[in-house]
Amino acid sequence: MLSVKSKSINVLVVFAMVLSLFLFGSSQKASAGLATGPKFLGNVISSSVPSNFGTYWNQVTPENSTKWGSVEGTRNTMSWTQADISYNYAKSNGFPFKFHTLVWGSQEPGWIGGLSAADQKAEVIQWIQASAQKYGDSEFVDVVNEPLHAKPSFRNAIGGDGTTGWDWVIWSFEQARLAFPNSKLLINEYGIISDPNAASQYVAIINLLKSRGLVDGIGIQCHHFNMDTVSVSTMNSVLNTLSATGLPIYVSELDITGDDATQLARYSEKFPVLWENPNVKGITLWGYIQGQTWRENTHLVTSSGAERPAMTWLKQYLGGTGTPVPAAPAGLMATAGNAQVALSWAASSGATSYTVKRSTTSGGPFTNVATGVTTTSYTNTGLTNGTTYYYVVSATNSAGTSGNSAQVSATPSGGGGGTSTLVGQYKVNNVNPNDNMINATLNIKNTGTSAVSLSGVKLRYYFTKDTTTASLNYYVDYAQVGASNISGAFASATGTNTDTYLELSFSSGAGSIAAGGQSGDIQIRISKSDWSNFNESNDYSFDGTKTAFADWNKITLLQSGTIVWGTAP
């Protein structure tokens, strides 16, 4: 197709290539970063190469500059200026370069949707071939990005679902294999590491590609909205599922949020699970400098160049400089009872014991109530009902003791706990009422005086399915309590603007909502099996004006089968 219609390239692209080759080629080779073994530890490059990139990283992925919409925002005019900066830096320093990405439903050119199917297919082929002409020696290529969550608008032009259900994915990999015969071809997806069900769906696509010899590795993004709350056991379960394919795994877009103590705790607990898995062959982080990451508080280095504790830990861990001091425990929770408070927290990597500390004043001073605790729970008994107690926990090993965890509080009462009043909140994620997705974020507030276990709570969202034939699917894209701890089921209903509701249930792993606390975001989507449109304008629980959280009595919360919040239709 390239011989039929050539693409114009701005003269600035050529200039940028020459300049960047001169700058990078004439300078000393960058250091090999933190990783010294067979696995790489990489990061993204955006508009320019940070001066300390080679200090930490030894693999390069362009953050946005090799996405089709960035390269060819105007049809038939391709600009590779930014992509060349990343590519030339990687090649001049001997770092593996990953092209990200060829086929993706997000950040596709705006003009592609207005073309005929034949022209769309021709344009996709041209895009793939032009990418290979520029960067055909890329070590890795993300061929299809997010097939489960972001299908391209032009997918029917390149095979659609077809007989396999994923013919468009297979076609994309066939074209990529022809264009990039010497590169490792990868598939990439988010929401996998925290959701065994999504991992199984992902593997079904992967096995279709593997049986045809089209895929060389599995990409899992591992963004903060999964990594912050996922359990180690779920991570290992998912990695085992992916490893069973026999293909190598590449963590493609890792980031983790939190204040210094929380981020450190999360990295020290979860990064080793990924790095030490023998089937994970490399990890790429998605940004590391404050003010230059796509989400706040995912950075590892401040804008002034100071390293956050998680970066210091990462250097110790990868450098083998001895056992690091454990991170402060994360996820501390307190549940009040009759003259007692039950505490639980997440394990700190490398910790051999914990110390529980208590005060009757917020912020301390704290006194030790239990030392040498070897589990991640403790019940403080013999307390005075009606008194509020404040707790922190620290972790210890042979290298020393961590700082204190975040503080929690609880007030014991003689009745085994105070009253609990739950409030349901809602905000709309997509105000368009006439597309193929119901997209909302929900939150549960506890305004009572004692913690409420989520395992005893159910949440219902009411809508009309606007069809009698297609089946329904739901997705929990993100939940602060962990998407894997939430299950859902559809049920028929009657009433105003309702024929169906989605009922969400919570496993014990979701934990409890502390008094005065909240569940945090629960992001859901609902679709039909034929991807036809909904008409949400007549749905009971939909309100297109609620773009920020608001108390919403058109979703219901149930405890023991009784509605405790909201009004059913």
C-alpha cells in the first residue's frame, strides 16, 4: 500500500533524527540502570530524555509518540519527531525499544471513523507498514492494546469478531508478523493482575494467537488502580494462569500511588511478586518524575531530583545491598466491639514481627500494647466502652523498625458496636445516554459509629436493558477495596424505568468500612453481548447531571436482605 500512496514527512523529522543521533551517539553510553541480570527494568520517555534516565532504567517505551493518533493526527501526514527521540536514545545506549502500539481503540486518529471499511483497512495496513519501515528493528511491538476494554472503531473493517470472536485481533497480529518479522510481538491489557476472571478471558485470546504462531509474549499493565489494592495471593494466581500458556510475561505499565509510607509499603510487598516470578522477563514503569506522570503520586523521584522512599527501597532490593528495613504496614483497619477493638493490616515485605501502639489522643503519643506480633491482626481487649482509641502499627526485621502506619480509631460500645448508617453515592462516568455502555462510579459511606463489614452489604443499580435477546455483561474496572473482591449478578425487576438491576456483592477480602469512612471508588460498566446501544435516559438509576459524587437514593444498599439506603423503583 505504501507504493500506492506515499506519506509526507515533515523536514523537521529528519532534522530531529540527525540531531538526536548526534547528541546520543557522541555521548557516553548510559549506565545499565538498576537491573543487572537477564530481566530489564524500563520506563517511558515522553518529549525529552530525563538526564537521570540511565541511572535507573535500561529499557525504553515511548509514552505516547508511537500511538497512531499522535503520529498521524492529520491523514497522510506522519510525524515521527518525538518517537525518534525515544528510539535513538534506546538504540545508542543498547536498551531494548518497544513500539507502543499498533492497534488500539483509544488514541486512534479522529479521521479514521469517517472512512469506508475498505479505506479503513488500507489505512491500518499503511500504518503498520510505515511503523515497520521506521522502527523495524524494535525488540518488542505492542500489536494490540486493550482488546478487552478498548476495541478499535474500525475493527469490523479488519475482520470483526468473525468465527473466533477475535478475528480482528488475529488479523492485526498477522499484519504485524509480516511487517516486524524480527521483533517480539506482544498483546497488552489492563485490569488483569487483580482479576482472575479477566485473566481467563485474556488467555482465551492469547491461545488463539499462540496456536497460529503469532504472539511472543503477554503484556500486563499493572497500573495503580489495580496494584494499590490487589492482594499478593491474587497476583500469584493470575501470574500462574498466564504462565500456563508457556509464553513470557512482560509488566508493561507499572505504577503505584500513595504517600511516601504507603507507596513504599506497596512497592516492597508487591514488586517482588512480579520481579521474582520466573516467567516475568521484564518490567516497564509508566513514568517516575513528579509532574511528569499520568497520575499524581505515582512518581518515584521528586521534581527536584530527590528519591522517594520507594525508589530508595527499589535500589536496595535490586542492588542486593542487604536486607532493607521493612515498610510501614499499610491498610490498617480497626473494628470496635464490646470493650475491645480488632485490628488488621497488610503484611510488610520482609517483616518478621509487628508492634501495635495505642493512644487516647489523636496523633499520640502512643504506647506499646503488643510487641513481637507475628500475624497481621491483633485484638486489643479490656477497653472502656465509649472511649475512642487511636492505633498505629510498625514493622520490624533484622535491619530495623519501620515508621508508624497511618492512624486509625475505633470506639468500643457495650452492645458490640454502635449503629451503622450506610449512604450510597453515585456519579456518572459517561454522560451520553445513547451508547453501548452504562458507565458509573459508586461509593458507600458509613456515617455510623462502628465499622460495617462489606461482606454483609449488597448494592443494586437499576436500569432498562432495552432488548429481549442480548445477554448482559458487567465489569468492575476498578475498586478501592479490590475489584477481585466484588462479584455481580443481574436480576429482573419491575417498577419505574426498570426491568433489570445489577446487584454487587462483596467478599470478605473487601474488608470493612470504618465508622465515618467509605468504600472508595467502585467503577462499573454494563454492556450487552451484541454491543448494541442502551437508552439510559429512561433508566431509574441514571442521572447525567451527576458528574461528581452525590448521595443518590436511586441506588439501594441492602443488609440481611433489607434495604437500608435508597428507594427501590
